[in-house]
Amino acid sequence: MDKALLIQLGGSITAVALLVAFAAWLGVARATPPLDAVSAKALLELEFPDHKPDAVWIAADGAALIAREGALALVVYRRGDGYVARDLPWRTIAGLKPTNGRLTLRLSDARPVFAVNDDAWPPKELA
């Protein structure tokens, strides 16, 4: 190999390494702040614009919420650096049993876990 080919190969390796590092840096998830009453209301309005929930419960760790609108449960939980929204029958949510301060919901594509303050479910604001 001559000197020019080695220089070109070194430059290409350096450029590819910089592009990979830049792509990895862009892929770093940003921290998602915990939900509070204001952000929960805004998130519900964004995800479920046609629904007006009667009551809203925010998980103890602020990573999820469950809202009730009659016989419908509106569920929003953190997944990665964003939130996932689902609407389910209320009886599915009401039938859950918390263990060790955690409430696990079994969906077809995920198993979100909600932090509860105690093992009494559903909480009085949703009942």
C-alpha cells in the first residue's frame, strides 16, 4: 500500500467514527419529568381530545396516570422518553390487584407497572 491510500483509509475511518459517535449522541434519551396535575391534564387533552375524564389518578412515581370516564379507563404510561396512551374498559383496571406497591397491567404489547402508595385499589378518586 502506498502512503496516499493509507491517508485516505485513515481519513475514512475517522469520518465514519465521528458519524457513529454523533448518531449515538443524538439517540440519547432525554429525561422525562414526572407528571403533576397540570402536565397530566395537558397530556390527557393531547392524547384523548374527545374525552372528558371524571377523575384522574397519577402514579406515586409520576410515571403514569389512569383517568376514568364512566365505563372507560384512559391509561397513559411512560415508555422510553415519551408516553404511550391506551383506552381500556374500566373493569380491566378495577380488577387489578397491587402487590408490593406496584400495579401491573397486562396489555397485548406491553406490561406497564404503576407505583401505588398502598395496596388499596382502586383509589378513592377513581372509585
